Amino acid sequence: AQQRRLKWDPAGSNRCNIGNLGRTVQRDSDGTMAWVVGGLLPTSGRTRWSVRIDATDEGAIYVGVVAVAANYGWGFNPETGRIGNRLLTSFASGTISCQRSLLQPLPEGFPAVEEAMADLQPPLRACGSRDVVHVTVDHDAGTLSFALNGGAPSLAVTGFPKGAALRPWVRIRDRMDRVSLQPGWWSSS
């Protein structure tokens, strides 16, 4: 399996402080939503990475991916145990924004998830300091799965186009929210 270092991209962040050699992200102020993306993932094989919740106030953290061409993000909230794309991300004008008014319609071929959010099967639910969210993207099958604390993965989203350009993504809401990539590498097999 090929391994490469994954870190958060300061150019792809909003209202976040990035530290610990690019692995840790925390809100820099109160106000609107904060988020950060990592670099482009491979476009074939399986890619896996993990994000540890270092601190959270209300559990309003989402972990997932954004598709550059689709202008959308798909995220998992470990507090509610649900996924959805209601927390959308736009790369309009080369910037990232969660403002719905900037979003374009979902391009054909990308998965739609109801804004009311969908339940994961099997269900996953935990949220607190030291919980770890494991993310797996199968680029060939077009799927996104999540697991908690080393448990079995739950298939969350299907239907990504083969070879879609995806980036890791985390959205944090509260000033006390802080997450870290664990152990700071992604692996592709």
C-alpha cells in the first residue's frame, strides 16, 4: 500500500488555525461555520485516513470529502450518527464557502443525499474528546464509508463518479472544536 502524508491546506481553510505540522485544526473565532480541506486524494484504489476529535463543545463536527467538480461536500456527524450534504461547500471563484447562495446544482453523476440527512447502516454514534472517525473512499467503486474508534465501517454514500477529484474535509462550528489527522498519513491500496 502506498502511503503519503496528509495535512490540512491553509489555502483551503476558513476561520481555522492549523497547527501540529498541518495535522490539527481549531476554530479561530466565533461566528459563521469554519472548515478546512486537505490536498487532492488519489483517483483510483482505496484511500483511508482518520480524524481524532480532540475537543468539542456541542458535537457539531462533520468529517468527510468535498468534490471539486461538484461544488459539494458530503460529511458525517459523529454526534448524530448521520451523513448529509446539507453542509455544502463551493469552490466558486477558487474559494470555499458554505453559503447556499453560491452553490450550483449538483452535477449529473454525483450522489445526492437528502438535506434531511440519511442514517448510516449499520448505525454509528459517538462524539466526544478522543473519538476517532475513520474515513474510507473507494475511488473505483465510487463509495464513501465511515467507522468510529476502529469499529466496522458503515457505507454512507454511493455513486461518486469513477476518478472524481476529492479532498478530505472537516467542518467545525464551535470555538472549542479541535480535530487532528491521525496519524497524519493517508494510505491508498
